[in-house]
Amino acid sequence: MPQRSNPSTVTPTPSSSSLSTTHFFLIYLILSIYRVLNALLIRTQFDPDEYWQTLEPSYCLTFTDDHHNCALTWEWTRR
């Protein structure tokens, strides 16, 4: 006669949803710590191109007589 396992002796395994929640929280925590450390420790300057692309054409049109020698981006030149 085959033996049956006693349900009271079987240890419950954690559900997959609790494992995935813990796993996602751990990933989120690691990425958050990395982001904060990256923001605090890296000393660089972010200078977007939009400043140059708007200031250079306005300066050139205002303060120069020869508008053809301006260093304009593709948005400001005719094709």
C-alpha cells in the first residue's frame, strides 16, 4: 500500500507573487541607491544644445552685418 504524505508535515513554499514583489523591490532599491550616488558623486555639467541653437542665431542677426557667416544649425538654414 503506498504511503500518503501528511499535509501537516509539508512546508509551504512562498508564493510566486511574494517572490516577484520582493525581487522588484530589491531591484528598485538598488537602482534608487545607484541613482542617488550617481547624482551626488559625479561632478559634470549638462549643457543642452538648445541654448546655443537659440542664442547664436539671435546674436548673429542682432550684432553682425554679414548674416551669411553665422554658425547656424540646420534649423536656421535654407535647404
